[in-house]
Amino acid sequence: MAEKKAAVQTMSLRQLFKDNIRNYSMFLMLGLIFVVFAVMTGGVNFSSRNISNIFMQNSYILILAVGMVLVIIVGNIDLSVGSICAFTGAIAAMVYNTGLGLIPTIILTMGAGMVIGVFQGFWIAYAKVPAFIVTLAGMLLFRGLTYVITNVSPISLRDDQFRQITSGFISIPALTVDRVHYLAWIVGAVLSLIVIVAFVQGRRNKIKKGFEILPLPAFLAKILFVVGMIALLSWKFADFRGVPMIVVVLSIVVGVFMFITKKTVIGRYIYAVGGNARSAKLSGINSEMVVFTVHVIMGSLAGLAGLVFAGYMNSALPQAGNLFELDAIAACFIGGASASGGIGTIIGAIVGGLVMGVINNGMSLMNIGADWQYVVKALVLLLAVFYDIYTRRKAGLA
């Protein structure tokens, strides 16, 4: 038995980099881009204020990327999410301005997005209309409806409470000393402990069931990396104004969907359908229901993203959501999702979104215009998809 474990560990060590080359590449890409801009901006992009701003400025794209990666995994695409963001953002502003309150507004807005997901999911999953066509129609439909309900005029919010979901910070005066918000350190310490316990428990379960595990040095390095990232963010947040509210929202969204994709039956079905829909169908998986569910999830998250963007702008803009769908799709492909479906992770989509966000932020700090930002993002996306095709071909998967 001991020899078997040693063999498993040796094989895992040998295959570790090869099997996870896309994952390692995206983290290296993010770190490299950050370092390049740190040099070119004199370290301004690494300031505590700017780190918080990166999350605020890209929060809605990161939320969309979480849903979009599920859509891409099942082999589809969604071109309508930008228009849905504009539509649901307008609904959120209108509901909130009635005095109903923030929590009911969030529930109703995500509910509206869910209804849109049901509508589009039906046409895609059961009517068998290609997702490209359905969501292209949705892009036009919900952009037009946004213009109708807003009368092509911004909808201002009745007070500043709404914007706190995107621009607010969580801080306790009793835990703030010399402008250092120690609540961020406490949250980081608790989160690090949860991560360590989860990693150790997951490793024990794999050993118990006879699954392959990482060699101990690689396992410890993985824990050290994740805890180090948490500590870095805790330091930056503590040094500015505390934990950004939107980071809490993002953490909940990412945590929920990481659990769904890794620990639930529907998560396994999503990958199975994306890998080979016909084989999944023959195995007894209700492929139509899986695709339908994914688009309902995408609609709900688009509703949340629309609300977050309205909070960030402190108003609902009829032209909101322009090119959001392309940024979300780019985030997924840069983060390791495959254009052929069946491959992708929630963390990968988040890292891909941060890559795009750091590029935008760094170029803005350097006063580079939006025209050149589009050029750079286009090249990054093209290279990311080429890299996916190249690595799959080399591995004999394409």
C-alpha cells in the first residue's frame, strides 16, 4: 500500500506541471502584467487604493465571467449579458426608487435576470435554436427594452445607500487603529484557516478513497500560495478603507459556484455535457435540463451584475453594458476555458477577468486612450485562444 501511494505521488509530481499548464500560465500572466505596470507606473498600480479600485471597477465583469464560464463549458456562448445588465440595472434603479429597500431590490433584480434566463434557456435547450442566435436576439431585444423603460435617459438613485454594494467598505471603528483597518486582517486570517482546513480535509478524503494526490511539497506550496494571496489582499485592504463590500459579494458568488462545480451532481453534469453531449445523453444525463439550468444561472448573475454596475455608476444608464459580454467571454478564455467546451474553472474565469482589469487599469494610469486598450485586449484574447488550441493539439486532444 505504501509503495502504491509513493507511486501515485511520483506520478502526480511528474504530471503536475503538464496537467495544469493552463492554470499556471494564467497566474504567471497576471503576475507578469502586474509587475510590468508596477515598473511603468512607478508602483502606483500596487497602491492599496488602486488594488481596491481594480475590484470595484471590474466587479460586474467578474460576476458575469462566473456565469459565462459555465455557458462556455457546456459548449455555448451568451451575447446578451451586456444588454441584460442594462435592462436589469434599470429595473433595479426603478424598484429601489420606490422606497422598497436594498434587499428586496436585489432579490427582484436577480429574479428578473432569472426569468430572462428561463426565456432564453427554453429556446436554446428545448427548441434547439443555436445559443448564438438566441442570445444575439436577446442582445437586441433587451437593449431595445432598456431604451423603452428608461426613455433613453439615465435613472438617478434616490440616495447613496444603493451604491454601497459596489463602492462601500466594511470597517469597525473599534478595530481601526492609526488608519489601519484590522478587520481586514481578521477576515483574512479566518479565511486562511478555512482554506487550510479545506485543503487538508480534501487531501485526506482523496487518500482514503485511493485517488491521486499532490506530492507533499507541491501540496504545501499550493497552500502557501493561496494563503499568501489572501494575506496580500488583507494587507492592502487594511491599509486603505477596510474590506470592500463588493469583494464580499464576489467571494460569495465565487464560493457558491466553486462548490457547485466541484462538489455537486449538477456540476459534474455540466462538464459531462460540455465534454460530449451525445455521450452524456446516452449515459442518462438530461442534457437539455443541464443547458437550461446553466442559462438560468447566467441570467441571474447578469441581473446581479446589472445591479452592481448601476451601484457603481450611482445611476442606471440606458447605454450600460456595452461590450460587457465580450469582456466576460475574453475573461473565460484567458482564464483557461476551451472554445470547444468541457474545460474551464471558476477561479480561471476570475483570474482571466483580473488580467483584463489590470491591463485596463494600468493603461489608464499611464493615460493611454481607450482605443489602444481595445487593441491590447484583442491581442491578449487572440493569443489566449491560440494557446488553448496549441496546447490541446500538442496533447492530442484536438
